[in-house]
Amino acid sequence: MAAVVRTDEHGAPAGGPFGAAGSARTPGGSGTSGTSDITTAGGSLHGSVRGMALVRLLMRLKWILWRRSFRKNVGKIVGTVFGGLYGLGGMATLVALVVATVVMDADGSVFPTAVRALGTALVLVWLLLPLFAFGVDDSLDPRKLALYPRTARELQPGMLAAGAISLPTLFTVLGVAITSVGVIIWAAMHAAGPIWMVLAIIALVPAHLAGIVLCLLLPRAVLAHQASRSSSRRGREVGGVIGIVVMLGALYGISLLGQSLDGANISLWSKVLATGAQIGAWTPFGALLSVPVDLAQGAVLPALVRAVIGAATIVLMWLWWRRSIDLAMREALVGDASSGSAKVSALVPRFVRSSAFGAVMGRSLRYWRRDSRYLASVVIMPVMLVFFVAMGLINENNRVTPFIGVLLVAAISGITLANEIGFDGPAGWVNITAGVPARANLRGRIAAMAVFTVPFLVLAAIVIPILMGRPDLVPMILLGALGLMMGGWGASSLIGTIMPYPTAAPGTNPMKDRSSSNASAMLAMGLATAAVFVPQLPAVGVAIWGLVVDGPMILIGAGVLSLVIGVVVLLVGLRLAERRLEAHYVDVFQRVHHHV
């Protein structure tokens, strides 16, 4: 029987896809196209969708949700296109690697190592996908299915099949297929004998398919485990921020490693990677994809042990996933666990006079401490600065990079306020009904951010030049950082009142927040960036002149000029923003009064 899924305007199922509601043939009347497996409560028993029909239903539901997620989401479309292009580039690189290691390697010893390394890396990447949230769609979060009469055992096959509907899965299958072709060619050329070649080819399909299943299973199990333990909103927020730090640290670490490589240590790193590949083949990550090459080499015992390791991993992950689904669904029905013991403290900070300005500043300070959307912006700055300093210390040709990093982080700290009004969302009505002056509203937010960023940037502008052996640059870097930061505040205040855009709700995992990827957000950030850096071009010119002629006073003059420009941009931007907000407060609220 053909399942019919009715969806609302957002792509969500209308009623329920598991027998709670939906299209049905009622007695004495005609239903929709054919007899539907999705029945109303009055037309049939709950849970009438069985076996493979439920799998097909979940796959179709996932496809509909995924397809409709692109509606009016230019950022996601652009990201998917770029992801597809990167994937095609990766496939081309993989083909070249397979050809190089199979055809050009005389004794055939390099290809097995490459297969083990690639297999280990592939499964590890899929394991880390829930942390980085690249391509993993939790639209079928088990908590969303808690109200339907289904158990974890019934939902698992369909959820696993639905999880395969993604761009990363497509490229994973293509990559494994390319590797499989390489294994067949390599086995024909370098196998220990005809029998071992045949055994390797026979084991190739089940081993590689099991590897793909493990890739799909790991992120689903981890996501379900996170859902089962996400009873605390604060825990979800902190977890997302930690995820950002880990992701940036990994990306920056890889970049620094690439910059540190030269002819002297490439050989050393090659040996390290080969050793890592051999170790990875004995772990659940690289065991399955190593089985065919082991058989081709005549290593029966290692192949059997690795096959057992891989099979046991799949079974354990399947059972762990089932338990996590049960816990997540139970938690969703019980409700969000909160202690209710939050401390109540004064809104206005002690060091500020009790006024509208103090109330706005105090509220913003709480946002910066508690809201993951703000906290992620604060955490990124020191991580970026460490990366720039490391680049300067590793490579002698990049000695200027740490100084540029300080100035860039200063500018970014100011531009962060470009959608400050939008972060209020539905709560923005309070500012209107309470009659909060636009002057206090905007300046209180800037003052709150200054509490976090000014001490950090002042310390960085003093310590980093000394660390790099150029204490004479401290005045210029310090004044320039302050000028860029204040210019960013002024530009952001004006752009935020002219081009506000809705954001994700408070408590959203920063790794899954895509509100800043839409066209309005990118245009607003682009204009704010231009409004910060373009006025500073005269100061940049003077600074370059001072560096060329090695004139200390000229460098100090460049810093003073940057500070003056920043103050002017701040005052002008604030003045225009205050007038704009006072005249169009209701219009601004209408553009950001809902979360996305």
C-alpha cells in the first residue's frame, strides 16, 4: 500500500506520519489516492505502518524535509553548492591517489597503507560530524517522534535509511566505490595468489558496505545520545561552544601543520602517518575497510580479527543507539529537566547608575555570559588570536601576521554588534512598551561588550608585540585596535537599525545556527565590514609609510589617526542609529519579532 505523507507549508508532516493522524479511507467514503497507511485515529488502529513501509515513510519524510529546507534559504543553497564542488574535488583527488598508489608503486606496499589510512579517516570524520554539524540533519530527532506509538526498535531501520539521504553520504559511497575499484586492480596485480585475490574480491562488497553502514550509524547514535542527555539548555549551549572551539582548533592545527612542513620533515611525517594507519586498522574505525587488502596479502587471521572488530562495533553501536532513542523519547515526554534554583540578582550592575542605560547594559551582560549565540562570538576571538600568533612564530615570513591578527580581531569584535537588535527577537517588544530611549538602548549594548573586549584587546595589543620582539609597535597596535573596535561599534549600530534580520532562538546550538547565512545577514555583515575598514585607509597608508621609513613617530601618528577615525565613526554612527531607531522602532521590531 502506498504511503501518503501530508505536509504543512514548512514541510512538517500534517497530523502525524505514524498512525496518529493523516489521510485515510473512511468507511463509506473515498479517501485520497488509494488506501493510505497513514490513518486517522477514528479510521484505523494506531501504528498501522509496518516493516518496510515505515522505512519508506521515514525516508520520504526526510526527503521532503530536506528538500523544503532550501526554500528561501540562499545561504544553505550556496553552502550546498560549494560543498558539492569540494566533494567533486575530493573525488578527483581520491582517483589520483588511487592511481598513483596502485599503478606507480612497483612492489604494491603503499596502497594497503593508503586504504587503511583512508578508511580510518573516513569513519573518524563521520564520528565527528555531530560535533561539527556538517551535513548531519537531525530533522528526525527521536524527541520529535516521542508522541507516536513507536518503539526505538521499530524506528531504527527507517531512521538509519533516512539518515543516508544527504550529500556526505553520496560522496562517501562514491569514495568507497573508487577505493573498491582500486582494491580490485591492486589485488589482481599484487595479491599473494589467485585464491587470495578471489577471496579479497568476495569479501570486498560486504566489508565495504559494512563500513558505509558504520559511517551512517555512528553519527545517528551520537546524536541520539546527545538528545538523551540534553535535558539542560545550559549543557546544550556549552556543548555547542566547545564544539566550535574544537573545530577551529582542528582546522587551525591542520593549517599550521601544513605550514611547518618542509623537505626535512616530510619523510618523518610519512612514517608517522604510516604507523598511524597500521594502528587505525586495528581499531573499529579502520578495521572493516582493511579486511579485503588483508585477504589479498594472505593475512587470514588479521582479516578475521578485524572483521570481528567491525561487526562487534556495528552491533554495539546499534544497541547503544536503540537505548539512546528510548531515553531521548522518554525525556521528551517527561519534559525539560531544570532545577528551578536559579539565583535572582539585580539587573543593573553595581558600578553603573540605576537608569535605562544601566538596565540595558546589565541585560546585555547577562546575554554575553549566558546566551550561546553571544558566548560563541567571545570564545572565537582568543582562538583566532592564538592561531595568528602561532603562524608568526612558526614561519619567519609571517612575522607580521600576529599584528594583523590583533587588528582583525578588534574589528571583528565591533562588527559582532551588527545585528544586536535582531538578537532580541520577540522580546524586543519590552523596549517599545517600556519606552526605553534609543540612546540608552544602543549605548548600553556597546558598554556591555566593552566590558569583555576592551581589557582583552588592550592586553593582546601590549603582549603580542613584545612577544614578537617589536615593543616599539605597541602604541600603534594599541591605538589602532581601539580605533577599529570603536569604528566597528558605530558602523554596527547603524547597520543594525537599517538592516536587522531575524536570528535563531536563544539556546540554539551555535554549531547548528544558520541564521547568519541568509542573504540579508551576509549583506549586512559585508556593509558593516566596509564601513569599518574603508574609513581607516588613511591610517593604513600612514602606517605603511612609517614601516617603510622606520619612523617611530610616524607609526604613533598612524595609531592616533586610526583612533580619531574610530571615534568619529562611532559618534556619527551612533547619532544616525539613534535617530533611525527612534523613528522606526516598530518597523525594526516587525522585521525581527520572530526567530528562525
